[in-house]
Amino acid sequence: MKIKGIGGEFGLIERIKKNVRLFSKDVILGIGDDSAVLKYGKKYLLLKTDMLVQDVHFSLKHSTPEQIGARAIEQNVSDIASMGGLPKYALVSLALPKNTEVDFVDRLYRGINKKSGKYKISVVGGDLSQSSKVVVGIFLAGFVENKYLALRSGARISDLVFCSGDAGKSAVGLELLKNNKKGKSIKKHLEPCARLDLARKLAKIGINSMIDISDGIASEIGHICHESKVGAVIYADKIPMSKNTINDAKKLNKNPLDFALYGGEDFELVFTADKSKLKQLKKYDVKVIGKIVDKKYGIKLVKNNKEFRLKSGFDHFK
Amino acid sequence: MKIKGIGGEFGLIERIKKNVRLFSKDVILGIGDDSAVLKYGKKYLLLKTDMLVQDVHFSLKHSTPEQIGARAIEQNVSDIASMGGLPKYALVSLALPKNTEVDFVDRLYRGINKKSGKYKISVVGGDLSQSSKVVVGIFLAGFVENKYLALRSGARISDLVFCSGDAGKSAVGLELLKNNKKGKSIKKHLEPCARLDLARKLAKIGINSMIDISDGIASEIGHICHESKVGAVIYADKIPMSKNTINDAKKLNKNPLDFALYGGEDFELVFTADKSKLKQLKKYDVKVIGKIVDKKYGIKLVKNNKEFRLKSGFDHFK
């Protein structure tokens, strides 16, 4: 049977999760969130890895080496951020074609070092090997104070659902590239930014659950609901989108909402918090997009006063 | 300029090392040993990553999925072992062709889980993505008590140089496979084992430097000498090799010593210790193969009473 036959990427993750064994009581959270959470002293150790593969996550035709290196760091930082934590150490695993130019590696590392500097991450190791395509694997270790830890599983019924910044920009940018069209969203796709500062502020205010947008709002809401055993109602007209995203979607004759819901890699944050936090949260770059309800109601999208079942987002194996 | 123009893999690592910045006083050791060493509480945190790439590190023609998964863990454990530490947590980064069978992933994880169980490593996360070739990246976090930390840089003049087990077996096995020949070394290549138990015992006895054999004894001695700023004399006739290795090398009309010196992935240990430890060390599966001398003498191989300069081992980009 192919991977898509067991529900694609997420079906496979569930299958893997069932078969791995944990040998330590220090594992607070293993497979199933943006980062692993391990008890160690007064803080939690967070471990995260994400790999970028040439012609899957990036194309050498569209991305500069600097952009690839920068994105590899941003993407992993985003997953430490969404736990409420701060990244501290990175390992870089590079697989490169044998005839790679030193200049390419220099420029890739310029991107890695620029972003590591921005986030005060020390690059402390890595691995070099050969391959037919460029692969950049980043391993990030970070820390979070126990009280600031934000999980996918903490959403409670009647929580408000929030989205940071604006959604859909990276996905519409990618679609422009694929269609040889121009637009401001392209830069958003090639140079995404994690919301580390914002995530830390949210964690300190006290939110109930958080995740970063890797595969689209629909998929992320699905993860929060699955892990928290709740349902959700999302209001289509509340989902924040920039004018550029809307304009660029028009160029493609597509509904911008589809990019926000089902396109990924925005690295914005989706989170839930008690209503009592609304006043404090309003000071930041976040918008209410829905609410958490009982699991029996499922996950609904309200659009033009009609209710729809919210489908999930991008999947590598579907 | 191509990577081989700046000295290949190790030239590139030196170049990368010069350009990364460290932002934390907790970094005891960044790029330049088998694992990164980070101060954290009463122990050191060790971080390690190593990637296996299809048709570079393994062939689906020769290795079963179980063997690939098992080897990915063993290879990374070996690098935690050679620091004197114990592995604790693993993340698994998998890139797979879109049409991969679920059975392949199940079997790959059977290998990963078997070895994780053997070493009591909790698999706490990972990443799944698509690619044209199978890539297995392992990120391992482990710990070592401060007093047991073993570095490449600790060798002292007049130290004895030791090698564990027997060398060359994996490299000769690979060469048999490439030449469609049979022999017991093939299993050694497909199913290498880290020497974690032994490494811990050595660390507790008190050795001065240690490294695992990834690229051949010559290369590993080179790393120890470089990092410790010393020279070494290695005696060819003292290098331990099994009868199988010698027999299998004969089938290839090659000198078995070349496999031990310049072939890698044995995951045996090369280490140095003060002469006073010799009696204690003799109880274990280790042999004296040489001694550490002043840097000015360089790194020499003594063979048939003649001295040769020791060349380095395998390089991905040469």
C-alpha cells in the first residue's frame, strides 16, 4: 500500500507514533507537536528538525542560496516559537552534488548565519555528504520556561481562535512562480519570517494552545482540534489577508481564501486563548478568526452565513 | 571553485567553522568533534546529526529497509559514544519518493526502533518530506558527565594510541558488494555496530582523547593530531584486523591494511591514553597501535621498518 492509502503524511506520522517507544520519564511530549518537549532542570528542552529538499521545498531557479539557508533557519525557528520557546543551538546537515561550487556553500551559509545571528542561535555542528540534489536539514535545540510552554493540545471549549499577521501570502507567491507571473507575494514565499518575538509575548500573556502555519490554517486548526479533542468554528471573513495577497490571487483567477486556508509556509501563528485575554492580545498583530466548540460539532468554516466542513491542507504524500 | 579545490569535505568544514558565530558561553565545543558539547546543568548536552543518502551511503539493492534504519541509529550513536556520553533522544528526518510503500517505512522504522530500544533512546520527533531518493537524517541528543567527556583535542605527547575491535571490515565488505563477490565482511558493512558500552568504560577509566572510525584510521588519527596539536606514529603490524577481513581483502587482490587505514564506517574507536592506564585498558577489546609524539614529527606510519607519511581517508568531495 502507498502512503496516501493510510491517510498520507499525517496518517504515516500517527502510525510511526504508535510504534516508537519512550524510555525516559523526562519526555513531556514526543511525536505530535511542532517540537519535542523534554524535561531538563528548571526548563524544558525543545528539539526540532525540518529538512528542505531541492525541487520539493525550493527550486534553484527561483531561490538564491542565501534565501535557501535563511529559510531553513526561519522554518525551524517557527516551530520552536510556536511552543513558546527560544532557539539556542543549531546543527546543519547538508547534502550536496559532488561538483558543487564553494561559492554556493558560502552563500547558503551566509543565509544560515544571517538568520542565526538575528535569533542569537549558535551553529554548533552538522554533517556534510554527497547527493544528487541539494538537501538542507536543520536541527534546532531550544528552551522554554515550564510556565510558557504552548502546546497544540491546550485548546479549551469557548477559547477564541487567533491568527497572527496575514495568511496565504507564501502560497500565492509560490503559485505566481509556478505560473511565471509577477507579484509582491513572491518575496513572501522566498523569504518567510518566523514570528519568534510575537510568540514569546503571546506565551507570556498566557494562551492555551499554539501552532505555526506550515500547511495552511485549515490543517493547523485541524491539528489543534485533534490534539485538544475539541471542535472549532472559523469565520471566513475574519481571516486576515493582505492587499498584496488578494491582488496576486486575482492575477491567478483564484480565491485568496483558498491560499490562506489550504496553502502553507506562512510561518504565522494560529493560537487559542480565553476570552479574558482579548484586551491584552488586541495590542498585538493578531486577529480573532473563530472559536473553539465541543468536539461533536466538528471543524466548521462559516462563509456567507453558510457552514462548511473544513478540509485539511498540504500533504507531501497525497 | 569546486569543493575539492579547498581540500574537500574537511576543508569545507574548516571554512564553515570560521564563519559561524557563537552566541552562548555554554558552547563548550561547536563544529570540530563527533558531537557538539553544550554546558547544561551538571552534565553536558551532546548534539549530533548524520544523514544517510540513497546511492551514496546505501543502496536499496544491497540493504534491507531494516538495515538502513538500524545503521542510521548506530552511526549517530557511535558519535555520542566517542564523546564518552550516552544517547537519550532521537529525531528522525525522512525524505521519501512520493510512491513509497508503507511497508518500506514500517521496515525502516523497525530497524530504527530495534536499535533505539537497544540503546534506550526515545524517538521523540522528526520530519517527513518528499524527495526523489531516500534520505534518512538522524538527530541525536545525549548527555555526558563533565568528568567523562572525551574530545579529539585531548591527546598528549607520549600517550599510547589504541584501536578497539578490528578495523577495515566494513570497507572491505563494501568493496565485495561493488565487485559482486561474497564474504563475511558484507554483513559487517550492512550491519555496523557502535561501541557504546566499551566507550563508556573507556571514558570512566580516564582516557585523553577519542574518536570513532567513520573514514578510516588514518583520517581519525589525523583529526586527533590536528585538534590536539600533536603528531603520531602508527605501527602497521599492530593494527587489528580479523581473519575475515584479511581473507576478503585477498579475494579482491587488495592489501587489507588499506581498508583499515583508509576505509571507513567501522564505528570502532580510536583513542589515546596515558601509559599508566595500559594495565586497566588491556582487560578490554582494545589494542595499542601507536603513540603520540611532538607535532614536528608529523603523522607517520611505520611499516616493514620504514616510515611513511599517513594519508587521510574517505572524502565526500574529493
